[in-house]
Amino acid sequence: MSEHMIEDLVADSVRVLDAHTEAGDRRVRDWFAALYGFESGFDCSFTRFRVMDTLLRRGYAYRFPVDRHPDYGERSAYFDALTEFTALRTFDEDAPDFDGYESWLEDGYVDPPFLYCEAGSALWRRMVAVGELHGPDDTAAPRRTPLIEVLREVAVAAEKEQDRELIGLWYAFGCSALLGGPAGCPYDIDELAEMPAVRDLRAVVGRTGALAIAQRSPYAVPVDFADDQDLEAWWWQP
């Protein structure tokens, strides 16, 4: 089953970031990359078209006529026969190096009559190489940005819209999800307390009263079940 709350969180975050960040600020595409990277860790549907106009305008996604695909000359019959949304990467489940379907958007996707690719993807690199994309903004890959820094920007923007729910639902994921990796959160309380992004996010949560919303989230992990109970207890007392 698709996790609609995650889909909604990401789409709503894209909207508020776009609404409250200057038009020429190229950090926004980096933020979008971090948000969609987070979404990819859940069982979510493809939701880019909810906010595609924003993704295109901010340089996270690119759109072309289908015949601009680098392989169109050799595979025109295949491309011309596409009549519905199609991700272009193919997989061989029997191949020894098959590692799942996480890279399914790497070769772009078609929603007739257009071809799409996302900044940093394999198709994006090919489009840069053949000269379909040019200029320093469109040929630079998104910069890796820690999710917690993105969420600080989301919270600041959401506060301007008095959107306590967006702030609280993000905060509910806790330290391990928002700052951790495979082994959990690698920071102690003193380190987290000194991080500007964490400090700013917690300040927004405190000012808006969003903690009550966070506590009701289905993604909130009770302190008693947390891997690091002291760390999570601190997190829940902003």
C-alpha cells in the first residue's frame, strides 16, 4: 500500500519551499533532491506530477519532446509506440548484480508527448553530454544536502504559512530517521544541540506548538522503543 502521508509531506514541502525562496536560489533543487531521496525509502507512488511545474521551473526536472532522447534515432519505433507513463530503465532480475528497483527513474521517463529526466540522473548526464542541457546551472548536479538542513528550511517556510501540521509531521520522525543512517543517529545530545539546523527546527516546533501534532503521527516512535532512548527523549522535549 502506498504511504500517502509521506507523499503528501514531500509534495507540500516542495510547495512551501518554492513559495518562500527567491526564484534564483539554486539551493532549492538540492533540497528537492533530499526530499525525494527520503521519499524513496518508503513504499510511495510516483507523485512528481503533483508539483511538476515547480520541479521544472526550479531546475530539478527537465522536459523535452520524446524525439530528443539520445537513443531516439535507433529506437524511434519504441518511443513512438509509447502511449502512457513509462519509466525507461529496464531490469534483469536474474542478473548477478541486480539490486532492486530503486534506480527505476535513472534513465528518465516518458509521459507522452514528453520525455523527462531529473537532475543528477543517468539520463540527465547523457542530456548534458550531448548538449541538450547547457549553462552552469543546468549542467551542475544537485549538491548533497543533509535532510535535517532541508527540514529546517521547510519548517521556517511552513511557519510563515502557519502550517503547524507540516512542521509537526516532519518532526515526528525523530533523530534516527532525520539524522541517522543504517546504524542509527551518529550524534550525541550535545552534538545535536549545537547543530544550527536542529536548533532552528526545534525553535520553530516550540513557537508553533507543533509537538502535539508530532506526538499523534503514526510515524512517531515511542521513546521506550527507540534505539537510543536518552537521545529520543531529548528530541521530544524541544
